Amino acid sequence: MQFKASTSKMRLVSLDFFRGLTIAAMILVNTPGDEEHAYAPLKHSTWNGCTPTDLVFPFFLFMVGVSIVYALQGKRADGANHPKIIRGALRRMLILIGVGLSIFLFYKFDFAHLRFPGVLQRIGVVYFIATIIYLKTTAKLRYWLLGIILISYYAIMNFIPIPDGHPANLEPQYNLAAWLDRTVFSLNHMYKYANGWDPVGLLSTWPAIATALFGIVVGEVLKDETLSAKTKCSRLLIIGFCATVSGLLADIVFPINKQLWSSSYALYTGGLATLGLTAAYWLIDVKGYKKIAWFFVVFGSNAISAYVLSEIMPGIINFIEIQHNGINMRGMGFVYETVFLQYLSSANASLLFSTSFVLLIWLGMYLLYRKNIIIKV
């Protein structure tokens, strides 16, 4: 893990803004005061469908792809750099996987039930593979790979029978992705082991790579110095619109589904991410409205650090036990019930609690931001 001074003049401010907005949303939906009573848009879809919450993770992977272009475009032309870059990407992947596993062990030091898949684990794997693809392929080949991944995943999930005897299907417990996770990890090492499937398992990582490739496509347009800002935005709006509509049309044959990371879901969320980043780029980097970005840039400059802190902070707070009305309560629950729920409805209390938690994590990132420190893995 490295601590580096910020080089903000070289950074795309809209990318930091959009990444920060995504991380803030991720923390918001991951830390409700009461998940059962949270507002519907702040919950994941049960299976098929897409809520605003379901946009968070693919938006982040999309920006991983954009960031790869900004970090490596000037280095990829010299093949002598590639081994060093790949070793660095491998190291980052292993660190992210290690941090993801450590967060689980922080809450439950139980190797017998250690969950192997996870959000950081997927980010690390997708980053590593997308980096190699970016270094070793042409732009034209990446377009082909993007299509091949999405089409092949559709075919795999819809036409290959499950080895346990079930026909090809897209049901939660019996689809091919769920079977593969149970076979490789066993139920003891999966998130939803009671139901036999994991939302960030092995097979669904394949289309998640396509989401990062989508970000690489967009990053190359943004980084193209031969294009005017207006041309870049026009081109990206077309790409975003076409991808969004294609995802909605593909939903007819392969439902939009975050848990499976269906091909339609990858297209739909990639399109929306493109439209969102394009709007941010036009307002912030082209028109110069940088003041509106500041709050989220604080998050975006240290996105992984913000996420990790948000994951372990509840555990730290919950080390504190307080007796309330004759009941021993852990810190997070005590604050929620006595500060928020006592004065607000369940839904509003849950929202204000999670918003306050976002602000708490922001303060930690602000301390780094003020000192121009960016923590790199």
C-alpha cells in the first residue's frame, strides 16, 4: 500500500467526482439504520430488475476501466513496460483480495466459513484482467471482445444444462453460475450459502470484465486529444444512449439482473454510466463548474480507502455496548434508536442514519484530501 501526494492538475476532475458520488452511494446503501424499512430505491432488486442501488457496483467497475486508460495510455506503446505494469496490476489484485478477505475475518475470525468471493475481490480480478487486455489488444479487438463476452455469457447461461441435472435456467439456486460457485467454493465459503448462490461469484465475473472494457472504450474517447470536447460529448452520448437502449431490448431474452450480472445488465448500466460521466465531464471539466464537484472529489480521490473504512467502522463502533431500557445494545444500534428512530419514521430514520454515516466517512477522507494524500494499493 502506497501513500502518494496528489497530482490533481493531471486528474480528470469529473472522473474523481463520479467515482466519489458512486462510493458515497455505495456507503449509503450498505449502511442503513434499518434495512427492512429503508426506502425501496436504496435496496437491491430481489432478482430481476434494476434499482438505483443496483447501479453502484457496475458504475465503479466502469470507472476502473476509464482509470486504466488515464493511468496507462502513455506507457502501453512501449512493450518493455508491460511486464512491470502487469506485475503491478497483479500485486494490486492480490492486495484487494487480501483486504476483502481481511474485512470478513475482522467481523468473524472463522476460516472454516471464510467467504471467498466479495466486492473487493471482484474489483481486483476485473482490474487485473482489464489491464492485460488494454495493454495487449487494439481498440478494434477490444470492441470485439466486449461483444464476445456478452454474447458468450448469454449463451452459457441460457443454453448449457446444469451438471446437477437441471436444464439451463436463470433461477437463483439452480442456474449454472450458482452451481459453479457451490462446486468451487462449497456452501461454507459463499455469501448466501443458505440459498446456494453468491452475487459476486466466479462465472458472473466474466461479464463484469465487459463492464470494465466499456469503461476503457469511454476512457479512450475522453483521452483522445484529436477530438474537441463537444465531439467527445456527442460521441459518448450516442454510445451511452445506444448501450442503454440495447440493454433494455436485451432484457427481453436475458433479464436485467445484478446478481447474475446478465449481459443486458452490463449493457444497460454501462450505458447509464457513460451518460452520467459525460454529463459530469461537460459540466465540470469543460464548463468549469468545479465547485459543485468538491464534496464528492474528496471521496473519489481515495475511493478504495473510503470503502474499506466504511466496511470496518461499524464493527469498531459496535465494540461499544451500552445498556438502554434494560437491554444491552451495540453502538450502531444504540445511535440509530436513540438519535434517529426516536424522532423520525423508520424509513426517514434509516435514511438520515446512513447519510450521517456517509458524512462520518467523508470526514476521514477529508483529512487525507487536505494533506494531498492518495492511498494507492
